[in-house]
Amino acid sequence: MTILLRPFRPASTPDYLAPREKETSMRSSLSILALTAAFALSLSAANAQSQQGQSPSASPPAAASPGSSADIPDQKLAATAAAVKGVTAVRQSYEEKLAAASTTDKKRIVDEAQQAMAKAVTDQGLSLEEYTKILQVAQNDPTVQNKIIERLK
């Protein structure tokens, strides 16, 4: 028999704990961004591999690469935050499916998950390349990172 013990949490957080909880919340937001960026990079790599067989004229035009926070419009930052939420929800849903899946179904479920996450990005009006580039900028630019985190709240 296993008994799970949970730490006591008061109804309201004492003032001396508030900064620590805020820091924990920020870390979890940053880890979501990092996981999403890793996913986006894997999608970009998969997308690039699938496009290698196409002729150069058939490939979509490249998105303008954002270089700094001044180059990324607020609309794109809002779309990125919404996409992060969508990708996170899809990822969590498929993690549960993957955990319960048989070995033979796992590859199919992973493929479905990648397609669903890509759709979560494109439904926000972003290409996978734009999404990836914005998240890369956010990893290196605290201003962009904070703007996205604010929109995630």
C-alpha cells in the first residue's frame, strides 16, 4: 500500500514566500518555452528533410528572420504565445496517449502529435519557421522572452 503525502500549503501564501513562488512560476514558464523551442526545432528539421525532395521553386518563401525585439511585431509575439499554449496542450495530450500506447502504435502517435503541434502553430497565423525563429530570439533576448511570458499569463 502506497501513501502519497503532499506538503501542507496554507490558504494564502505568506509574503516571504511570494518571491520564491514567482521565481518558480517564471522557471516553469521558461521551461515551457525551452521545450516548445526544442519541439519547434525538431519540426523545422523534419520540415527541411521533407522539402529536400522538392524543387527549389516549389518551396515556400522564407519568412523574414526576426533579429531583435524591435523587429518582432506585438501581433507575432501574441501569436507565438498563443501557439506555445496550443503546442503545450497538444504535447500533454499526446504524452498521455503515448504512455498508454503499445509499442507498435507509438510511431503513429508521435507522427500525429507532430502534425497536431504544427497545426497549433499555423492556426495562429505563424509559419513553423517564424515560430522557431521567434522562440530562438526569445531564448537569447530577455525582452522578447518577458513579452512572451507576459502573454502566457
